Amino acid sequence: MTTHHAPAARPGDAPAADRYPPPKAPPGPRRPLGRRLWRGRPEDPRWVRPALLGLLLATCVLYLWNLSASGYANSFYSAAVQAGSQSWKAFFFGSLDAGNAITVDKPPAALWPMALAVRIFGLSSWAILVPEVLMGVATVAVVYAAVRRRSGPAAGLISGAVLALTPVAALMFRFNNPDALLALLMSLACYLVVRALEDGRTKWLVWAGVAIGLAFLAKTLQAFLILPVLALAYGVCAPVRPGKRLGQLALATLALLVSGGWWVAVVELWPESSRPYIGGSQNNSFLELTFGYNGLGRLNGEETGSVGGGGGTGGGGQWGETGWDRMFNSEIGGQISWLLPAALILLAGGLIATRGRGRTDAARASLLVWGGSLLMTTAVFSYMAGIFHQYYTVALAPSLAAVVGMGAAALWERRERIWASLTLAAAVTATAVWGYVLLGRTPDYLPWLKWLVLVGGLVAALGLIFVGRVGRRVAFAAAGLGVVAALAGPTAYTLSTVQEGHTGSIVTAGPSGASTMGGGGRGGGPGGGGFPGGGNPQGQGPGQNQGQGQGQGGPGAGGFPGGGGLPGGAPGGSRQGNALPGGGASGEGGRTGGGGGIGGLLNGSEVGSEARKLLEADADRYTWVAAAIGSQNAASYQLSTGDPVMAIGGFNGTDPSPTLERFKKYVEDGRIHYFIAGGGMGGGDSGTAAQITSWVEANFTAVTVGSATFYDLTRPSGDS
């Protein structure tokens, strides 16, 4: 009988557990479900599963805290959710109203969980936002599971905690924009590719394709940013022959096209006369929307129908400066970049630690998947010249967290080697110094914290230099202090984020003044969905006082990115007080009539009780109780009354829908009761919204209810 011995380990080899996994034990008696959930895998230490469940429970409680303070959050999407809860046709298309006049400017997948919740529990802030919270908890679980597979449970817990405490993650997993579902599905795709890289099984790669396809139905082409990384990582590192790799990638591509393309095919083939207009497009085409306004236009700044755009490398643009340092500037830094320097250092260290391993090494491949995703998304965000908002960076949070956990674990295992301990110390030092800088940008916010972060981080870094030469307790103390110092800043920003409500179309995490653009004032901080650069149109709870345009005007303190006005030079920041129904404001902040005001572009308008009673009278007789310029204005009245309100011109008021002829036909058929004066941009004096406004003003009599101006479209001018 010949005994076979495993070859001796050589320098640079993977740990023995990776090279020669222990044989699986024969299955024993199946434990009760509760015990399995609590104890986890038999090979895990006893603390692992309780720690994971504690992390998930803490994340859930954190994200649920004070949730209803945001009211309907972004009323643009909340109105579509309300419409989808009333009409299955609106549910399928993502219509803004149950009358199916126009859709949101995104695919509807992100709306579906919220619409189903509202169908079950009724319309409320919690019914809309709790599904987003659950997506956040699920994303933390997915990142933990992916990191744990190759780097162990401790690394997985670190990654999960980093993700949960990232300020922009705490913001968007409590908000009703599509980014929460997008982050979850992109994280799931990375996890599935990591599974596929372990054993080369086709099913994991196909499911990854399905996840990316569904992510496309949440936020179109942004879901494809990590596709080159995933395909390249699998094509190079998969443990199967080249021909099979290509076949598997082809099947995954097919799965992506089917899961993401079925809805697109239905919409494009559906007769235009019997479906809603595709919001955000200029030709009523979802493909045009995908590759134009929501696609290449976001990269080059040429978004047809947008209110602005255009950045420049190294220079200021309508949506902020572009360049390699964009993620670190005063607009973005406090949202996402707290551990970004550490992630880059740990990524390099992790790749060095795994050098010399075979092509198919699963630990290195996993690091390439998450690290490549981080680098690719960061590069695109840094240089895209089109519309860019701070909260987009939530897409970076899962990959950043995963890289931090995996890189730290890889170096900790090799801490007795001086280069590894020095790299760990460098990561902690960079985090401490950068945290000090970020906290210094808000000098009135916890001024003592920046010194705690800096001193604690430097002391921890000093200890980590010698971590391989000291006792176990000292080593863990230095590591623990480093983790605390690294997470103190983002934790404080996250706690500030959850303590305040956030409403409107542009929201930021952290304390007031933490995110500015162009040196301006507050950029839509907690409690407001303000303009980057200063203006802060705030909103209240569900159905009331939605966005009264309370930002302060003036240069650099009220308006769009880059200053105090609209892109192109029009005044944008609405003055405090004097808010007009329809979103404009008297004075400099906007104008009534065809163009409308900017106040209603980023948030809704105040709906008084008298106006609500007027619209609710005989509401069942009409398809739309009213029509308003701009989606946010229409959304406010729709959420207040519960009845469909037509959004003329879509989100910006610039979509050519409905045409003047179609609108006249609706009025002739008695399908619209009132026209509400004022509203969004309207596309200028020659746009569809301006044409409709001029026709209404010339043919119907204005009636003032409170501070709102209505035109009864069932009573032409001159009728008694």
C-alpha cells in the first residue's frame, strides 16, 4: 500500500487550507432551523454566526431609525410608486400617474418592490422606504458572504461594517431612488462571479448575468460599468479550459440580454398610442433614453432635454469638477472617500500577497473582481462630464468595503513580514490623515473628533509596524484601535444622516455643510434635497409642504452646481418664502407661466387644504384631476390627493409630451379637470410646456385658491 503525501509548501504558496481543503465530513443529523441560523457552519467558531446576525440586526435598526422623517423622500419616484399601486399598467411601465400619461426617466424595476409594498400596506413613508432598508441589509449580507468565502469571517464582518457605516450607503438605503436596488444587484453579480471562479460552474456565471440584466432594469447602463471587469476576471482566472470559458461567458451574456431585454422589447413593440410616453426621451423611445440621456450623455455631458451638464477635465462644469481627484473633493469626499485611500493601499498589498500563485487562485481572483469593480467605477465617476450627483457614489460602497476587508485579512495573515506590517500601518495612517482632513472641512461639527481620529490612527499605525513582533493581545489591541479610528469619522457622518430627513431629487449624507460644490454653501444636506452648491429646497412629511424652496439665493449659495443659478445662467435658487404652487417662487427664484420655476424641478410644491379639496371634487369623473408642468409639481398634488395628475414635459418639463394637439384633445374629451400654473423649466418659450401654458391662459379663466393658480379646463373663458 502506497501512502501519498502532499508536497511541502513553497514560499509564495497559498495557505494550506486554500491549497488542500479538508475533506467534507459525512452529513450528520440535521439540526433544527433556529439552531442552524444561530450556529452557522459547523467549522465556524462559535462567535461567527451571532456576530453576523448582530451586524445585520444593527444595520437594520440603524437604517430604520427616524425613517419617516424623510416623508415621501423623492416625490418623483413616490408618485410613480403610488400610481403603480393603483394601476398594473402603470406598475409595468413605471408611469408617473395611474392615467399613464408619461413614465419616469428610468426603467421600473426599482419601483416594483415599493409599489407592491404600497399595494399591501397602503401609501405611507414606511411602505415606500422599508423595502430600500431591506435592500441595504441584503447588500451587507451579500458582501459579507463574498468576502468570507476567501478571506474568513472576520474579514467578512469588517467589510459588512464598513459598508453599513459608509455615509452615502446610509443615505441611499433609506431613500427611494433606484440606486439601492442597483447596488444590491451589482454586489450580487460580483458574489456570483466569485462563486463561479472557485469551481468553474456555469450556473453561477449565468446567474451573474441575470443579476446584471435586472440591474439594467433599475438604472440602465450604469449596471454595465463593472461588466468588463467581471468578464476579464473570469476569462483569465476561471479554472476551466479556454473554450469552455468563452462558452460560459456567451451563456452569461445571453442571460443578461434576456433578463434585461424582455421589458425593453415589450415597450418598444407596444403601440405608442396605448402606452405612456417614455419620460426623459425626445422621441418616445426607451432605446433613445438608454443610449442618450441615460447613457453616453452622462459621459460626455450632452444630455438632450437636460437642464445642464458639461464638465471638463481639471476644470469646473455644471455638475462639478472632473478629474482623478473628484472622489476626494469637497462635494464628494465626505460621502464615500473615508476609506478609499486605505482601499487602494490594501488592494495593492493584497495583490502582492497573492503574487506567485497559480492563474486560478480563487483568493486573488476574488480580489481582482472587487478591486477591479472599485477602480472601474471610480474612474468613470471621476471623469464623466454629464449629470452627476453625490449619491451616485453608493455604487462604490460595496466594492470598497470588500477590498478593505480582503486586503486587511491578507496582510494580517502575513503580519510577521515587515512589508505586510508596514502596508497595514500605511493604510491606517492614510485613513487617519484623510479622516482628519474631511472632518476639518466642517470645523463646527464635533471639532474634537478629527483629533481623536488622527491621534488614534497614528498610534494604531505605530503599533501595526511592530505587530509581528509583539504579543497577541498587543497586536489585536493595535488592530482594534486602527479599526475604531478608521470608522469613527464615517460613523459620525452616518449617525448625522439617519437623524435627519431627506427629500427632493438631490440629497447628500452627513452634517450640514459637509458637501458643497464650487465653494458654495450647503449642498442639499440632511433634511433637504437641495441644489449642489447651496440651495436647499426642503420638504416635509407625506402630502404636505413638499419643497417650499427655502434655500438662500445669492452667488455661490443657491442654485445649480457651479454657482447660484441654473445651468446656462438663469437664476435658480428660490428665495426663502413666497413659494409658488407649482414650484416656482416670486422674485428671483423662478417665474410663473410657461417656463415655470426651478423650485419644482428638484422637489415638489406646497399643497394647501383648499387646493386639495378643489382637486378632489368630482375626481372620479376625470382621468387626470389636473395637469402641471414638471413631474415634481405633478407628484406633489398627486400624493396629496391620491388622484392622477398629468406631468407635462416629464421631470424637467422639457419632454415633448403631450403635444399641444394631444392636450387639446384630452381637454375636449373632458379627461383633465384643472391646469395648475407654474412649474418646471418647460423647455423655454417655444417648448411644448410653454405652448400648452399659453393656450390655457388664452382660453380659460384663472382661479386663485390660496396661493395657487388653477384653470378649470371644463369652463372656457367667457362661460358664465
